[in-house]
Amino acid sequence: MKKTSIASSLFFNAWFLALASPTIAQVDYRGDQPWSQRADSGPDAQVPGWYYNLGLTGIRAELVADQPKALLVKYVLPKTPAQKVIKIDDLVIGVNGKKFRKPHLNGYGKEVFGAQGPIEELAEALEACQAKSATGKLTLMVKRGEESIDVELDIGKDYGSYAATYPINCPKSDKILGELLDYIAKQQEENGSFGDPVHNTFSALALLNSGEKKYLPDVKRNLRHLCDSIKASDEETRNYGLMNWTYMGTAIVLCEYYLITKEKWVLPELEKIRDLLYEGQYLDMSQINPKVKESHPDSYPTGPKQAHGGWGHNPGFEGYGPIAMITAQGALCYSLMHHCGIEIDRKRLDAAYAFLKRGTAQNGYVNYGDSASDPDDWADMGRTGATGIAFLVHPYGDSRQARKYSDVIGKHPQSFPDTHASPTMGMGYEALAAATDSGNFRKLLDANRWWFTMAQCGDGTFYYQPNRDSSGYDSSARMSASSVVAFIYTMPKRNLLITGKSIK
């Protein structure tokens, strides 16, 4: 596995460069994104583009504008059910004797979030064929040139189908989770890293929340590496940016690890990160980088309260300044540190939560910055999820306020796999906030059962499906999706404060 470095972390940086870019839909018929993008190494390096994974079939498919009720085969993974029976450029037009009913409705925006059409219909059939009462066989209707044929795939029944309550009381979820946890542990590098900040956060949280003590040494090794890296390379980190993401992800895991183990070495490390977060929080206009007036004139604060209390990618106010997604994690860090016994400046904590309140609409949806959207507006929910969890563990607030954020996610669950900048990070936080209410968690998973079915790969990993931001699909894409799915499947165990463990 590649060693983690500043250079390899730049792909994480690329996710966030998309924040200032025009919206890129999941299916961009105006160009060749995401279909032309390739992974430079890893299990997907041989695939000629970033295509939809069609679950355990082993097929990778493109959505084509002039074939809205079909899936164009672009690659077949070796040693999968589709190998030798499905060919490149086959057009899958139906399943089990029925043509796909609806055209593609798949992209970024309220009117097109989700996967209505062939993706969703094939997912339903793929799930059904693995049920106890089924045969494990799936028949695809294929148009090959001028010929129409039926092709039978032997999917098998090793996993079965998801229970109505998945991932709770669900043998399939349990089997998948066991495989993913072992996969994550095996991917850990010699120095203790799991990869970039997303992997380090959600891999460690999944291992911790599993409740399995055998993984505690892996998490400890990861945290030791991150704490040493923060101290050793702070100047280098400052030079390339995104330092707050690393600090916050590390602090969240450190806090949860301490609350489980009570190991005293953690507390001084938390104090050091707290001081770095103090330095990075924007509280005064004197912190503004003068270059902002030239580079981002529309973002320059007009007064002392604009963006007050928040964090951007880097300390103070640079670029377009503090944003809700990172500020929610900062507020979460302060609160978790407080629960660990770390002294937190109350004014700083209050300022962070005030930022989030200003950016929360009446329906609970959290906007990009600290100004609320229209009362009924909504889009991707990653920052809404992060805000909801921050309020759940707020030491001075009413944890019931987290329900407001959970409810808007339950009302609009279809944007789940296509959140802003880092979709996998957004998925993790969105599911966390939804899980504060069992009904909303159920709505989220039911609406996105297609994603969990289609993202599953035959080697036990999960696949990073095409989404709004055409970045992040590289050699570590499987790790991104797998670590977040593992964490989501552990959520009902409630072994962490952020997953609902009682706060004493």
C-alpha cells in the first residue's frame, strides 16, 4: 500500500477545491466526466473509466444520454459472475424478462437526487435473487449489436438479502461488516496510518464502535502516528493547507478512544490539538488574510460577526473563509474534549455553535456558510449531519435539538451518496445524525438500499460510485467507501458518544 505523504494527501485537497467550482452532476452529459477518470493503481486500475459498479455482477457501466433506459457495459471485472458471458458495449436493457421501466433520474439537485431508473431497478432484482427463497440467478436482457439475448448470471446466495431492519438483526449486514473490519485492519500502513484524513477518521471510528477489543491496538497505533505527524510536520502542513481537517478528525477519534480506554497519554495530546483549534478559529477581523480582498472579494467579511466563530480549511480567514462542514466538526471537537475533562473556553465553544445556528434554516438544513437558506430549501446533507451530531453532544445545550437535523435528513434522504466535496465524509456524518432517531435512520437506509447493493464488490470491499465531484476516485477509492460503510453498519451498536452512548 502507498505510504501516506503530503503528496498523496493532495487528492484529499482536490475534493475541497471543488467547493469553488461549478456544480458537476453525477451524470454529466455535457462532457465525459466522470467516465474518463481512471485510478492509477489498486483494484480498479485496469478499469478504463469511473463507471457505476453493478454490485456483485462484476459489471461496470456508463449511463448514456440517448439510452436513458439502459446501462452500457464498459468493463467486466475478472473472476466475477459476468466474466465470459457479458461483453464490452453490451447494452443492458432489462432484468428477469422485464425491460427497465423508468429513464435515468440521477444527478445533483433536488429534482434529480437518487437513482431512479435502471440503476435502482437492477439493484432491486440483484437483492431479490439472493434471498433465501430465490435461486441466486439473475437474468439480464442484453442488446448486443442488432441481437437481443438473455444472459444468466450466477450471483449466488452467500450474502443473502438485506433484512427489512438492516443493519440491525441482519445476517447480511453482519457478514459484510466482519469482512470490512478485517479489510480495514489489513490496510493499515506500517506507520499506523489508514491513509488520508477521511480514512483515518472513519476507519478508526468503525473499529472503535464495533466493540471488538482486538482492534484497539490498531486504533492506538493510528492515533500515535497522527499525533506525532501533527507535531513533526506542522509547518509542512501549513504550507499545503487543510490542516484543520486533520486536527479535527484526529481529535474526534482521540476523544472517543479516551472515553473507552481512559489512557492518560491522550489528554496532553488533546490539549495540544485544542490549542491548534483555538489558533485556527476565526474570531476577529485582524485574522483576515489581506489577499482575500483580491482573491475572494465576494467573501470578504463586511463586519465582525460575519463568519465569526467558524473554521475554514486553514487558520483565521483565508480564501472564502469559514464553512459549516468544518465548523460543525470544530464544535464537535470542543464538546467531546469537554466530556473528556479538557478545559474549553466557553466563549469559543458558544461562538462555534452560534455560527452553526446562523447557518441553519427553519427546516433544519445547514447552508454552506453561516447564513441560512430559504425555509424549505435543501440539498446535500453532510454538513447538516455534522451539525446534528455536534448538537447531540453539546455539553451546555439541549441534545434534543439534534432531532431537528435528523428530521430534515429523514425527510430528504435521497442526496445521501452525493454530498458536497467529499461524498464519503458526508455520508458518514449524515448517517450519524439520522441515527439519532431510529425512524429517520430507517428512512435514510431504505431510500439508499440501492447504493449499498450496487456499491458492494465481490472481493468484500465497497466501491466509490460516481457522484457530484469528479475527484477522489483513485487508488484509495475502495478504502473511502469501505471505511464509511463499515462505520455506518456499526452505528446501532452505540459504543461511542457520537453514536448514542450515554453521557455520564
